[in-house]
Amino acid sequence: MRDAENEADPTGSQRGAVADTRWTAVITRDAAADGCFVYAVRTTGIYCRPSCSARTPKAQNVVFYATGAEAEATGFRPCRRCRPNEPSRAERQAQIVTQACRMIETAENPPSLDTLARLAGMSPFHFHRVFRSLTGITPKAYAAARRAERVAAGLQGSSSVTQALYAAGYDTPSRFYAAAPERLGMDPSAYRKKGAGTQIRFAIGACSLGAILVAATERGLCAILLGDEPDALLRDLQDRFPQAELIGGDVAFEAWVAQVVGFVDAPRRGLDLPLDIGGTAFQQRVWTALRAIPIGTTASYADIARAIGAPAAMRAVALACGANPLAVAIPCHRVVRSDGALSGYRWGVERKRTLLTREASPGAGEG
């Protein structure tokens, strides 16, 4: 299947914007284009991935195909170097990490690094590096987060904290209590009681995007909520922590609020305040990936799913974005559809558009 648009021009230019983009990917060996198309070389009878390390062919000998099957149907055979008829290295690594995550999630006791690496067919060092590069955290941290997630679920229905800890697989409660505030945002007893005994300072004000609510525990900011109606924002906070003691902020907290408002107006300034990030193990993985998206750029839900080692979990990624309680600080507004279109945003698509426009302007909001 060959036409004028997918053939390379002998002069080096391309007949059509699509072909031009494809040729650029070939000469730059762009791995991000792998899976989008393959290119075939008439003089060799071989087709390759865009990222293939083979010598770059002459433009006039190149033909583009959407899939390897199309290339093979016209007589081309797959390259033995880049193996375009097999899953890419990135896809294989994503599959390995996804399988490791599933093993960690279903195991009664966390499997060792050596066990996970052996099952993946990698050395412990290599497996550790691949796992961390795709998820943003180490296998040990993921196992700890997953265990804490079990405790969080158990605390809501158990008669005691100890019962929930043992049910989650902890042989000694002390091991969990040491990391409990980091995982739950508060101590286990308070979490089970939906914030009872916990003080949360908050303030409601105005920013360039409308009403804003800023709240914090003693550990850091636990909510940055945007909206049109201040009362609705307060109800949202109350729903999250119905038993917590909500108190107005003091002078020091008002300074935090001012810094948050300034950050919303000018994201490029950054936000130098501690965050109290709760969430499930999966949400933490997604939110960590969101915070890695550079300012002024965007990523798709598929990109984030691949980044956390769960390429099929795009819907779950979208749900985790929607559950984000820290607007702008955890930049879920930088996630867009695969075609670049703006999708739903918890605080309104227009606010999302405004934030992206601000961040796309290199000199905006830095003064």
C-alpha cells in the first residue's frame, strides 16, 4: 500500500505533512514514534521501526506503512536488528513492570527484589532501575504503598487498628506505625474515624481562577480546591474529613494561602510548601508521574499509564486525576487526550485551558 503522501521525496523534502513528520522521526531515530508506523527500504526489502539503529537509508528508497503487516503484505520482511514485528523494548519493559506490580499486589508477603528480578529475567540492579524509571518509585516503596492501601481499606470496616494491620499482612504493628502518617496523611486511628482528632486549618479566598480553598494538616497542604462557590468548596473539604476539626488559619497560615494564590496566578514561580499527599498506592503512582510533567508541556492519559507501568490503565489514570485534591500543585491539568484535545477537568475545562496557556508562555508569571 503505497501512495504519493507516504513516499519520501528524493530532494529530502516530503510530500505531505504526515510524511514529513515520519521522515523526521526516522532520521532522528525517535523512539516515541515506534508503534505509530514502520518504514520500508526498497533496496533491501526490509522494514524497520522509526528508532532502528541501522544506517539511515536514502529518502528516495523509503516507503511508509501504518503497520508491519501492511509492509509484509507487499513483500518486505522485518529487520532482525529492531524486530518491528515484536513488542518494542519499552512495551516489554512496561509489561514486565505491570506483571511485577500485580505480583506485589496479590502476594500475602511482599516478594523480594531478587524474586521479582528473576521472574522478569533481569539482574536485580537492572530490574530495580527499570521499575523505578517507569513507576517513579522503587519496588519496595510500591509494596509499602500497596500494603498501606490495604490498611486504609481495612480501617474503615474493622473494629480496631490492630485488626486492620494484621489483615493487611503486617506481622508487627510497629512497622506500619512508623510510616503511617506518610501513607494515610494522619495516624491510623484518626483515619479510621475519618479525621477525628485531627486539626485541619483552612481558608477560603479568591484567585484569578475564582474561589479557592487552601487546607493543611500539621504535615502540609492537604487540599487546594478551585470553584465558583466558596460554600461548595467548604462542603467538599467537610466530605473528605467529616470528623476532623476544621479551624480558621492563623497569620502564618495566611502566608501559606498567599503563596498558593500567587502560585495559581504564576505557576512558573513554583510552590515551596510541604504537601500532605494521601491517596491509594495507585493514586500515588499517578500523582508522582503528574508532578514529573515539565511545566509548559502536556502528557496524555496513555503517556501516564505507560509511565507507571500500567499501559492498559488509562481509565484508572483518568479517575486518579479526578481524585486529585491538590489543584496545580499536582498538575493534573497537564494531562490531555491523545489527540491533544482538552478533556474533563475537575475544576472546569476553562480553568484547565487558562492554566495551560499561562504555563506555555515562557515569560509569563515569573515576576
